Amino acid sequence: MMTSSEDGQNGRIDSDSRLFQAARQNRRRSSVTVGGTDIEIDDNVVKQRSKTLEQTSKQKERKMSVQYGDVGDMYIGQLYSADVKATQGTNFKHVSDSLYVAIRPLLFLMKCLGLFHTREWQGRSQIITPSMLYSIILMLILWASVIRFFTVYETDAWYGEKLFFKIARHIWWFQVAAASTCSFFAARNVPNFFERCHKMMKDRILLPYRNYIRKWSIVYCVIAAILVIVNVIFIAVWFNTPNSQYTELELTPFYRGQEAPVWFRVIYIILTFFASCAYSFSMSLMVTFCLVLKKEFNLFFEKFKNTTSVNGEYSGNIEEHRREHLRICGLVVTGDDIFNLHTLIVYVTDVPAACLLTFNLIFDQFGDSLTLPLLQLWLLLAAIFRLYTVTVAATLLNEAGTAPLDELHEMRMLDQDNLPSDKMVQIRVFIYKLTGAIGFTGWQLFTITRDTTTSIFIAVTGYIIAMMTLQTGFNPFIRAVQCACNCTPPMSDLNSTYDNVTSFFQPNVDVYVIGGEMIALPAIGKKSQYLVFEENTSRFISPDEWPPNTLDANSCDYHTLRHLEQLIAVNSNPPQTIDQLKEVLQEKWRELPQKPLQHAIDQFRPRQCVIVKMKGGCIEHAFNK
């Protein structure tokens, strides 16, 4: 007999069995014949697996696409929120197909060199980050070098090759300091550019030109690196080669060129490396942004061109294309706000630098060492390369932005007889925009177009001709070589010294005796004095036949007499006799600074070369100080 507990247990089993059978009967099945065998497929299982695969696919699409729906609905504040930064970063740099990733090699290298920074540190936005501090320190050091270079100028400098070389080197230091500053502010505005790109491209699945931009960003990294390496090599060789001209300028006022210790030279070369990086990589960044915007215009032009048939009949929506083109132009304006000051500095500095260096290569009388002419040739080529690279990149952007104009002129509108007036207005507005200023500007003063290339060449040529003409009036050493005229240069004008010294004596002092002692070589003295000696001397030798004198061989007396003249001129008690003059000269000699003596020592070897070249003639019109 069965107990009550067993009966209840069997009842539950029967109930569960009936529920299981009912569930199996309610389950929908489908049969599929495979290889002659019927296979039943559970539709619910298929739906569940399909839903899982769809969710997985959407997650992968969100990770791999440029933008997805959630981001498109965010406000600007949300784009910079902590949650978004954790997944995408401030500059959308964690999105694999973004523009930021395409140019990341260039930006990363600039960040390592102190030319780019971000405000993100450890996943959060910071006021000061290590990369920002790094950039600020480098920028301040470069500007300090610009200020330091003002000490190379002298009060007695005159129109010539040495002065032009000083100005060219000073311009270079200003260029690198300005480039680092422009890169610093560009890094602060780059997120706004990528944010605008993000909003404009949010409906796209892929960027068709992403690989193109990535490839060319790497190419311009390599080009900039080559420019840096070659520039450092030329400057280091010139600076460390014995007998190189003008090396005393580089470390002023700390040391006189090669007198600097080794550790200071190493620091100088390192600073030159970072300065060269600022010179080159700022150009590469600007050109890369030009390529991005150019490809965006090209993409729009292909879409616009496809709406026009072979016969020139246009069937698209002109207002839609006009608005899309206007959005790209807005992106160009954002990019121009980042680089317009850099572009202006390139034109303002590279053009005069090219003129000065070209003038020096034509007229400078180089010594035995070829390091200086090679350095100036390299600096000239680098300036021209940077100038025309920036110009060509901006010109290509301008041409890409105005490319639809020709297509618009050649098209024929469908149903043009019944074309409404509003569409005609849209076409006119579109044409007006295409014929306007599209592209990068020089601080919004001018837009870079194809005509800019020709203008640069004409400007450089004209400036060089003007400099060649001006030196006739400002350079005293370009007149006739063989002469006995009153035209000695201001730095060694003994005619003025003679007049000022003799004016201290009483009127009854025989100045011809003093003049006879002073005039002992060509290139000094007045023509009237030559005539006096010629009339009163039986064995007078013509000045053109005088051999090289001590003052010809050593310019020390020229500079010392000039400074002694200045010291004596301020004397409150003018000397009355020769003995008093001697005492005054001895007293003022002790006050003579070392600078004119050192200048004379530096000019000793070049002066010897000029003496040999002139073969005993007047050297003061041929000598290049």
C-alpha cells in the first residue's frame, strides 16, 4: 500500500511532467531538410542568438567607427566631461579612425620635442601638465636667445657682409622662437579643430583619406628630421672649425666663439637642435593641416561633380552642396586661426633672410675656410624651401576650395526655363563664395594663392637689386681701388683725426710738420697734402707706388687712433704743446678699451690677404672688414 507522502510525491511528478509536455507542445519549431534528413530548429534559440550577434556587432561598430549616435547628441561641455575623456580622450584620440590618429606620429614627435602639449594628464583635464611646462621652458629659452643676440651689434658697424650675417642669424633665432610660440598656441586650439571635424563628419562610417594623411604626416616628419640634422651639422662644423669667420658672434656676450669651453659648446649645440626642430616641425604641422582640408575639399568636389552628367546637366540640390561647402570653409577658418600668425612670420622673416644671405654669397670675400659660405648657402636653401613649401601647400588648399567654380560655370540646370528665383540667388551666392578668399592667410592680411609664388620671387629679386644699389652709397670700400681721394672709411678716418688733433694747438704751430709725420702710407691723408709733398720733395714717390706699411699690415692703429681721438675730444684742458699732447695720449691710452684692439687682432689675417691681393696699392677700398 502506498502512503500519503508517496501519493503527494507522485502527484508532483505527474504535474511537472504535464507542464513539461505542455511547454514542448507550445514551443514553435521549424524543420529543415539537410542531406535528406529533417532537422528541427528552435525559432526562439535562433532569435536569441541573432539578438546577441546584433548587439556584439553594434559594440564593435561603435569602437571602430569615426563617430556614433551617442556622441552626436552630446553638448560641447559633455565632449570634455570625465566620462568622454576616459573613453575617447580630449582630442578624440582613442577613436581608431579619427583624424587625430592619422596625424598622431607628427603630434607625438612634436610633443617629445617640446613643441606640442595636451591638457590631459592621467585621464583628467589639468591647468598645467608636464608637456605644457616642457613647452613653456623651451619657448622662454629661445626668446632669451633672441634677446641675447642683440649684443652682437656694434655702434661702429657699417653696411656690409658682416652686418648682414649678424642680421640673418638674428632673424633665424627670432624665427625659431616665434615658431615655438605659434606651436604652443596651436596645441591649445587643436582640440577645437578636431571637435569641429567631429561634428561635420559624425554621419560618416569611414574616412576615405585617413591613410593618405597618415602616410604624408610620416613623410613630413622625415623631411623635418632631415632639415634638423643637416642644419645642426652645418652649424656645428662652422662653429668648431678653426679660422671660421664670424664664430665670435654665436655665444656673445658669454664667450667669443671658439674660446668657449667644451661643455658650453655642447649646450649650444643642444639648443641649436631644439631650435632647428621648432623651425622645421612647425612647418610640417601647418602643411599637414593644409593636406587634411585639401582632401576634404576634393571629397566634396567629387560628390558635386557626380551630380552633373556628361552633357553638363545638373540634377542635384544646389543649396545642399552650397551649405556643405560652407561647412568645410568654416573648418578652414578654424585651421587658419591656428596658423595665420605662423604663416605671416614665415613671409616676414624668410624673405629678408633670403635677400641678406644671397647678397653675402655674391659679395662676401671669404677666407681660407669654406664653412661660412657653405653655412650661408644652406641657410638660404632652408629659407627658400620653407617659404615655398608653406606657399605651395596653402596654394593647393586654395585651388581645391575653388575647384567647383569651373564645374558650376559649365553646368546646365534641368528645366532652366522655369528656374525659380530663389535657386538663382543660391547659385549666385555659391559663385560669390567660390570667387572669394578661401584658404590660409597671413594673419588675415592676405590669402595665399598661386600668385603669391610669383610675388615672392619678384620681391626677393627686387630687394637684392636694391641692396646692391644701396651699398654704393653706404659702403666706402666699393669705389675705385687705386685712388688718392679723401674717402677713407669712418672707422679709420685719419683725416678727421688730423684735423681734430691739430686744432688743439696754437695757430703758430707748424701743422705741416705734424702732417708729415702722420702721412706715411696710402689710404690716409688729404689730396692737398699729397700735392704739398710732391712740390717740396725731390724724391717724392707717388702714393700708388708706396709699399705696404705697418698700418696696412695691422689695423690696430686705425682703431686706436679713432678711440683716442674721441677720448681727447672730451678733454676739458686741450694740450698747448707737443709735450702736453704726449702726456694726454699716454693718459688716455690707459683708458682705451680692449674692444678696438681685439677687433684689430681679429682682422689681422684677412688684412694680410688683401695686401697681397692689391700688390702694394691702396687697400682701404678693397678690404672687407
